[in-house]
Amino acid sequence: MESLGAFLKNRRDRVTPERIGLRTYGTARRVPGLRREELAQLAGVSAGYYTRLEQGLADGVSEQVLGALARVLELDSVETAHLHNLARRPPRTVPVEPPEEEPHPRVLALLDALAEATPAIVLGRRGDVLAWNRTGHALFAEHLDFAAPESAGTRPSIPRMFFLDPLTRELHRNWDELARVHVAYLRLTAGRFPGDARLAGLIGELTMHDDRFAALWAGGEVADCTTGDMRLRHPVVGSVGVAYQVWLQPDSPDHRLEVYTPLDGPSGDALAALARRKPVR
């Protein structure tokens, strides 16, 4: 899992003196971005205190200091929220096994109300499939058992499939773009749930078994994942473009209902064809 110090250093390396109008008088620099003392001065804290922050030796950092650091590092709202999550984490967090996730009855009722015309999937905090309708299953994972989400032990993991399942990888024509989104959202989630042993295990597994994931994780991007486009090469209906939208669930805020709508007429026809097909498993 990522530490506050690692995140601060990553973002400090990205902010050049020229970008924020800091004069360096032509002196040689050994860091790609701001020096620790430069960031500390701009944020209004002592260099010693900021150094302790990066080293994980300072407890109880104030909201005011976090706000000043976010301003100097030019963090957006999602990155700022991630910064606050990391700062609130106890210094020695021991991952524990979380309770099994179960979709709330109201989100299942909403999934049923969508029927089969609109592909949809209910996802848990780690991207496990908690439920899906027939068209959502047919669109993304018809090679898996439709009933797999019904048991915690067999639930498909969308991040694991995306990076380690060759069929899922082949399905996505804009795989590289979506890979960045997956990793950035996993980082945001890891900041929110630092004690989730299964999440830590998933990140470790993907880092060990997929070089692209490891490189993206090392890049330090953090972002939310609420809307976007997917370009698919489906083995049955061919080229399909869908827009995804995430509906957050008030009854279970860690869960998301992802709904997929066609980007154009031919994609709508393809989804309609999937909805009409007889289930294969």
C-alpha cells in the first residue's frame, strides 16, 4: 500500500520550479522537481517538519498544512482527497481480512429494473462482481459462469480479469487507456481502505504478474472512475462502443452500479442482439 511520504515525493517530483515561477538562478539541481525545502517554504512549514512527513515520522498533520501542500503540488480534488486519506491512516496499519461483501437489496432491485436492454454490473470496493444482468455478463465475461457472483469464493475480479485474463484483455480495443483508469482508481481505493488485506493482496498479485500494471502503479496516478468510454471487439457481435456511468449506492457507499449505454447506432444494435441471445451458461 502507498504511504503519505511516497505520494508526496511522487507529486513533488512532478512540480518543476519553472512551472510555479520559482527562480533557481541557474543552479544545478539533482531532483526532477521541487526540493524538500522549496516545497516546505512554499507551503509555509519548516523544512524539518516536511522532511519528517516524507519519512513517515510526523503524526497528526493538520488540515491547514494538507491544504497548503495540495495547493503547492497543484492537486485536483480527487488527489487532495487521497492526500487526506493517506494522512489520516495510522502509521502502522496492519491489514486485516475484511467481511464478505453483499449487494444491498435496493441495488439488486435497481439492477432488475434495468432488465436486459441495458448491460449493468454491481461492483464491490475491490472491483469484485457482486451481481450482473445477463447482458452485462454477455458483454464482458460470457466465458465465465453467470452464477459466479453469487458466491464470495467464485466472484470474478474485474481488475484481475482486466490485467491477467487474455480474453478480457483482447476484448478491450482501448485497453491502454482503461488500464490507467483501473490503476488510478485502485490507488484511490487503497487510500480509503488501507487495512483491507484482500485489496493489498490484489495489488501485490497484479504488480507481480503484470509488468504494465507494475509500471502504472509506480507512476503514482490517482483518479476516480465515474464515466468514460469503452471500445470493445466482442467475439459474437463484433465492434461495440459503450459509455459507462457509475451510480453510487447510498445504502452501501463502497459499492457501484456500472451501467453501459451504446455510443452509436451500430453499437445499440449489437447490444440489442446480445440481449436477445439465449444464455450460453
